[in-house]
Amino acid sequence: MSGKADEDISRLVYTTLDTFGYHLESVSFRSKVYDYMSNIATLCNSREGIPHSVVFVGSLGEGVGLSDSDTDTMVIIGDTICVDKASAQRHFNILELDYATSPPGYTKIVPVSLDKEKDSYAWFKSSYMYISQTGCPYISSAVFCKTAYKMVEKISTNRYDGLNKTEMTNNGPATTRTIEALGEHDIVPSIYVFGGDHLRKWKDRTRLNTWPSINLVQEISQKEGYIVPVGDKLSDSQILEWRICYTTAEKKLISTLNDVQVKLYVLLKLIGKKILKPVCKDITSYIVKNVVFWVVETNQESSFSPELLLKLVQKSLFYLKYCLENNHFPNYMIPDRNLLNIVFGHYKTKVIRFLSDCLKEEGSIVVRVPKLRELMYCKLTSIERTIYRDWRNEVEERLFKCMTQRAEHITFSMMLKSTFLYDLEYEFFKDGRYMETNLKFVNMFVPEWFQLMLGGRIREINELFLRRLEAVRPL
């Protein structure tokens, strides 16, 4: 492909992503909405005397979710903290890190002080396993994960009227709850971590370009970390280990990406899910996120322009191939942690060969993503694309406004009932904003609804609404 053709396709891909859901302002708006939803869920817990915070993370929480992205929720146990050197304190469960013999990015934990009056006491007490060098028992991540699963199962609404029964599975540290009408929801229990030298090393390492900025590096270095109940798959003590992560720090980093960098992230997510993952299931969205972090940090800001978007895709895939060939892909926040330590032998060779073939295609690899290809070549003028983009973004804002107003009425006790969805709709109906919000929303999607209703064509209104709603979903 010639340089001019490559630039032309890059601009077309950029415009397509901008038109169909990934305008920078839309991405930022969605992320802020999920932050607000996190606050609502945390407040809902607080009203019921539950100290746990809720944070929407992953692609949806970052505002870059694809149409089939799962909902990822981190539940932070609010009455517990984990530190380097602990001393007993009142009002908190105190845990201590023990990562001397664990792989990079993982740790064992031992209880220093557990308050029997806390609801989470049973979670830790039932997870005791083996004895540490200090004579204290380790808290097993595997047992803790099972306890969390049972807790979610106990409080989960698995009898939604009119919906299929909930299915639940374990997926790493997450309990995955699947309802056909609502999709998959991953719930990950986590504990605050203060201490360790990971963020100090991250802050002090040499950077040659302007991202992240000095102020951002300083801000990130002061953020809290978390541990989640999952060990290294190759470790002999996997069932005792917990993974250290900096989820909210990563979310902050994503929020500082510029327009082209965000579109690179979305494009790599599409390529990862539609092209790479069928070949290698270990190329996850988290791998893609870390590729983006490294590519953005190691390239000058001037290289992130719309006409160079496909060049950036090439650089990203080449970097991933390089990491596979060297069997080490450094986690962005904890570089000593290898994200590719489970891709070995013939499987790894197969993926490297596939990436080599993808690189030979140069920028044309993007047309392998069916929906992206379809939207790239749809017959819309630049003016029509702009009009559609603005209309679509306004519709999405209305949709999220409706969603957040409903969420404000959720109570924990309501969620335990089989009639949860109906009860929620009834509470929202009593809200004075109900008619105004819904009527504006319907008017945008089916402006002809009144004439159809007068003609008795009620079913057609619903069909048009659902079909047009599907059309404005992200890629």
C-alpha cells in the first residue's frame, strides 16, 4: 500500500470511529457517567450499612466499550486495608503484604488484626490456609474467591421476572453473572493496598517523551493500589497469592489520552477481539491496554495524527510480536510482571506467525473487522457524517440520563427481590422527571410515534425504537 493510500485509509478509519461512537467528548462523557453510577452504587451500599465501594472498571468504565463489552465491577472491601508493615488498629481489618517469595506483581497476605464485628471478618476467617514464617496463617486467594462467589450467589437476583435465570461462573478473580437479557457482569472483590515500591519505581523511571506529564506522574504515584484474589498460573503457591493492580491509576491514564490515542486504543481493541483473539485467547483487552500505554509513552506526541493512525496500529502489532518473541511483555505499572508468561511453545509460535502475516497486510488489516469495514464505506458525505455523529451523541446522552435517573432509585433491599426491574421502573415512574426524560428520548428515535399510535400500530413503534437503538450502539 502506498504512503498516500495509507494516509487516506487512516483518515477514513479516524472519521468512522469519530462518527460512530468514539468522538473524544463522547468517550469522556461515558466515563464520567460510569463514575457517577459508581457513586450511586456506593451510596446505595452505604444506606444499608454496607461499607464496600463499587467502581465500574474495564472498557465500559473507561468510556471505550465495544457493543459486546462486558460490565466489569470492582467491589472494594471498605473496612479492610493491606500494608507493608502493619500494627493492630481498631475499626479496620489490617492485613500485611508478604511478597518476598511471590512472582513480580503478586503477593501473599497475612492477617494482623481482624475485627470480629465486621461483616467481612467471615470472608477472611474462612480463607485461612497454611502458616507464614511469622507464625500467622496466610489468607488463601482461592478460598476467598469461593467465599466471594457464594456471597454474590446469595444476594444475586437470579429470579428476574420475565428474564432467563441467572448463570454464575468463576473467571479468574471475578464472579461472572450472566443474564441473557442483560449480558455478562464480572464482579471482582478487592482490597486497598498502601505501600510497596511499585509506584515509586514507576514514578522514578526514565521517560523520553511528554506522556505521561510530570504532574500526571506525580498524581498517579500517590494513588492507592488493590489486591484481587488470583495467583500466578505458573506459581507453585498460586492458591495463596493475590495479584497487585492499579486499576484506578490505569483508568486515570486512559482519561488523559488525546483524540488519536483514544481511537488507536479502540481500533486495537477491535483488532484484538475480532482478529487476534480467535487465534490466541490470551490476547485480552488488558493486553491491548498495556500495548497502548507503552506505544503512547515511547512515541512523540507529533506521531499521533489522524493520517498516521494505521502506522500506529503497525507499531502496536510489531511491539506485541516483539514481546512474544522475547517471551516478556511488561505490565505498564509493574514492568517486572510478565503478561505473556502463559503463551509458550507451538502456541506462541503460531501467534507470532499470525502477527507476521498481519503486519504484511499493513494498514489493510482494519478491513478484516466486518462492522468497521461496513461503516467505513457507507455512503455518507462528510456533512452527513457530522450531522449523524452529533445526533448519535445526543441520543446517547439522553439514554445515559435515563439510565442514571433510574439508578438513583435503586436500593439494596430492592435488588434482592425477584420483581427488581418492575419495582425500579415503578419508583422511576413516580419521579417527576419520568415523562419528560422518556418522551424526549422516544421523540428522538421515533418522531413518528404519535401518528403510528393514532393508527393503532403500537407494535411498530416498539420495533422501530429497538431497531434504531441498535443502530446507534458503538462498534
